[in-house]
Amino acid sequence: MTQNADSMAYQGHFTLRRLHSLTGIIPIGAFLIEHLLTNSLAFFGAERFNEQVHWLQNMHYLIWLEILFIFIPLAFHGIYGLVIAWQAKNNVISYPYADNWRFFLQRWTGIITVLFVLVHLGHFRFAPWFGGEHYVGTENPFALTQQGFVDIAPGGLWYPIYIIGLATAVYHFCNGLVTFCITWGVIISIPARKRVTVLAAGLAGLLLLWGLMGLHGLKHQESTPAPIPADNSHLVQHENGLPPLDS
């Protein structure tokens, strides 16, 4: 009886670990790429940024796509990731090998990223639920996003805070991509692992570039309003009144 219970517990833990690994790549990793690419358009001015955000706002069934493919996977990945980090036994002091350091950094960047995402979503997305400011609008999301950054940390402090959050999220995703390929048997040899590691590092560099472009644009570009579409499609409101994530 005890052996059966232990076996079921192990199987349950194994399944949860696999789901945790999978959700970190699909859909959370895919969303991270899309989010940073969209925000990078701020580097080219308010009009480009607003055009893309308006397009996202007018997607059919957007709120359900967000709930099913962003919020639920993100909640599961974050909560179970904290459980894994709590149970992890780090030994980088005794065995300072590269793999041990990657294991150590994966856990700690995960913890920092969870805190960062909670603050980011709480401020930009869910604050109106609790009587806070509503930073996303249909006419000029760029200007409202700029104001949101100023309000979250006045005096320009938001800029280094978001650079740290960006770096930890990108490292956690790209290092997790290598781990995912190993765990799921996508790569089984040392040379293949080295190639995937190089590709993941290249992806990390690209994502960091996009993120920094977005932050730089939101800090320095003028928030000139984008032209209002003639068909007024940008005025469509979602049934629960929530703004989209890309802001």
C-alpha cells in the first residue's frame, strides 16, 4: 500500500514537473517573445506602438485567449516554480560547476521574475479592480503607459527596476529553453546541447535588445497621439473592461 502511494506521488510530481517545463515554453515563452517585440515598437515612436496595441485590442475573444493561454499557465508555472525553488538544494559553493550555477540562477531568476510579474500586472492590469489608475486606453496607449511607468516608481527609478526584471525574465526563459530540450529528449548529445545553448544565448540577446528598445522608447519618445481609425474599431470594449497585456 505504501509503495503504491509513493509510486502515485512520484508519478504526480513527474507529471507536474513536465507540465511546468512545457508551460514555461508554450505558451508563456511565446507570449514573452510577442510582448517584447510589441513593446520594442515604442523605440520607433508612439504611432507605431499604438498601431500594434490597437490591433491586439481588437482581436476576437481576446480576454478568453488571455485567460486560457496567459493567466492560467502563468499562475501554474509561477506557483509550482516557487515550490520547486523551495525544495531545491543548491551546492554552488561546494561544486561551482557551470551546470550548478545555471541551476542556481534558474531558481533565483524565477523567484525575482515572479515578483516582478506580480508588480507589473498588479500595476498595469489589475489596479482598476482595486480602485487604482487605468493606464491603458483606446486612443493613446503609449502616453498612458509612459505615465504608468512614472507612477510605479517616480524619479526615473522604474527604468533600472524594469531592466533588472527584463534581464531576469529573459535569462529564466532562455536557460529554461535549454533545460526543456534536455528534459523532453530534444537533444541527447553534448554537441547538440552546445549548439542549443548558443542558439538560446542568441535568442536572449535578441529579446534583451527588444526589451531595451521598448524601455528606451517609452522613456525618451514623445507621446504624440496615433491617428484614430476611421471605422472606430479601436473603440471596441471588452465585456469585463480589462485592458490588454501589451502595454
